Amino acid sequence: MTRDEIFDKVRSVLVEALAVDEDEVAPESKLIADLGAESIDILDISFKLEQAFGFKIAQGELFPEGVTQNAEYVQDGKVTDKGLEELGEKLPHFDFSELARDRSVQNVANIFTVSALVDFCERKLQAA
């Protein structure tokens, strides 16, 4: 599958799960800030990606769980070095450059982009 084909499937999943228009879903679109995704939507997106691509997504594999509540990973409202390292190891499909520049906890949501979903699906398909 080409990256464009993967993007098309991911876009279809997001249009269905988030009730957004196709033209709103661009690679740089942020799931939460731009497309209005909420935590319950993330579960739906994971399920729909499994159906669309035919692979299984383990809990916590696509999106981190409890990272911002872990005192070892977040201190004084900022992601620590250990937290950034842990996120990078657990979630290699995300681009952490923006979070590395501004480690405010609010910025964790900004790593959830359409491009990150495409990267994730591409890696899962290659591993299969």
C-alpha cells in the first residue's frame, strides 16, 4: 500500500469517526485542536483503523495512556526529559519536535496529527 492510499483510508476513518468534511483532514491536522476529537473518539478511531487495515492495535500502542498524570514524566506542568524519552520509545510514529521545544502538558495533544496516524498505520502494515 502506498502512503497516499494509507492517507486516504485514514482520512475516511476520521471523516466517519469525527463527522468532519474530507477537506478538513490534512496531514498536518491535529486530531484534537483542529478536528475536535475527544477521548471517546480516540477509541472509535482505533477500532475503525483496525477494521480498515486488518491489524490489531494493543491498548496504549497508538496513543499514550496516563503519561500526563505520571509524576516521573510531568513536573510543574512540563514534560520531563524522562517523559519525552518514554513517549518517544512508546510512540515512534509521533513527531515530538514541537513538544521538545515547548514541553507544556497542553502541547502533548498537538502530537496527535493525521500524519502521525498515517505513520502508525504504515509501520503496522510493514511489520505484518
